[in-house]
Amino acid sequence: MVGFPAARLTDLHLCPMVTGIVPHVGGPITSPGATTVLIGKLPAARALDVCTCIGPPDVIAQGSTTVLSCKMPQSRILDTSLHGGMIILGCFTVLVGGAAANMQSQAAAIAAHNGSTRVYVDPITKTVYITTNMEYSGPGATQAYADAAKKQIEDTWSGTMTVNGETYAVNVQVNTKVNTSGTATAGYDQITVDPAQNRMDQSLYGNGEGRQTPAAATDAGRPRRIAHEYGHTLGLDDDYHDTPTGTAKNPGAPPNDIMAETWPAADGTLPHPHQSHYDQVLKNHGY
């Protein structure tokens, strides 16, 4: 099969859309990209990465089904975008083959919620890949906290689920960084870590600030507080509600529900995601 030049961040795409009488024109691929996969010294661009437009941001809607960069289909010249455009520049010394994964509905979901997470359901390996970029800042942000958060999230949310009657592995990867510059990095969920913060929170899809306490990294009584907040990054709501005396689980919430509880059950079972959570995550991301 013929390969096409691999796309990278800053490579250009054309957009044919027009808003009123103003053409979108297109522009460079901007974020988040595969920052650990360099092609011609630039980060690889994949399906669901965002592109600049004069109108609303565009999103790459195609990539190779057989070549994944950081667990997302690698995009090439001529792969198309949500707005009906296509990539026109790439690295001509790196050719990528494979049939195109058409991810138009997933690209539309990214455009709608502008989140930091990308989800790819790979029918070849029967794996659901979930990748999220998270950036920690504030007086309690340390590399040790970022490392602990990454481990807690990946240990909690990786597992198995059923897709169309078949068992799929769920592979969660969180790319973390500590940023003390005061300038947020594009494509990253922003988390402020502060010892003064008690009750943690997180905006849906990571499209806004989250607040955490460094104590959550070593909280033996509530060992999955960070993993619970990550559920909001995936677009999940709480499965509990506030009461005059504290909180209560919502009716029908399953036992050991990661979106309702952060502490172990009496038998030691830790809270975890259920099939219903994974189903909603896929729905949130256009599947």
C-alpha cells in the first residue's frame, strides 16, 4: 500500500469552510500532538489533533489504522479534517501507509468540548486507548505529585470493558508535566496543586482549571481522590450529591463506584470504574 508523508505539529492544513463571507483558509496543526514521537524533529500529528482556522478551530478526522503515535492514528498528507479540509504538508522522508481511520464523529466531540483527552477504539488490537495531558502548577506542584497522580489514574482506570459484545482492554496513559512558568501549555488539562485546598474539584473534560491538594498523593484513607477527579476530565459527572450533613450516593450507583467513593469498602475493595462509566466515556468522545 502506498504511504503518504507523515504530518507533524506546525504542518499546514487547508479548510474550505466559509462563515458568512469570511473563508476559514486553514492553518497549522497546533496541539496536542505526540510530543514524544518526533518526525523530522517535530512532534507527530494524529487524528483528533487540533488545527488553526480563521473560524472555529478545526480537528483532524483521519489517520492510519496501522500506525499509532502515542496511541492515536498517525495522520498524513491528504488526511481530512472536521471542516472538510485536508493536511497539505508533512515530512516527505517518512511515509505512513495503512487504511484511514475515519473519526469524523470523534472529531466533532473534540470540537464541542475542547478537552485534553483523546480516545481511540482500536478494532485490530481490541484495545480502547485513552490518553490525557495534565499540567500541574501552584505551590504544591512537584514532580513527585505528578508521578503519584499519573500512577493512581492509570492504575485505577486501565482495565477491561465490553465493546459490541467483545472484551477490549482499556489502556489509559496520562502524560504529566510540572509547569511553574505561569503560562499554560496548549492541549493540557490545568491542575493547581495547593496545600490550602481541601475539597478537590475538576472541570468537565479538563476544559478549565482543576484544584487539588498535595495530601491526595498519600491519602491512605481516601486513596483514589485523584482518580475520581480524573473521571471529570473524561466528562463524567459525580455519582453522589451533597446533603445537609455531608454527601450521599445517587440512587442506582453501583458498589465501589469511583465517581461516588474514593475510599475502600469494608472488604478492602477499592473504588473503580464500571462498564457504565466506560460506556459513557466512549459516548462523550463520539463513539
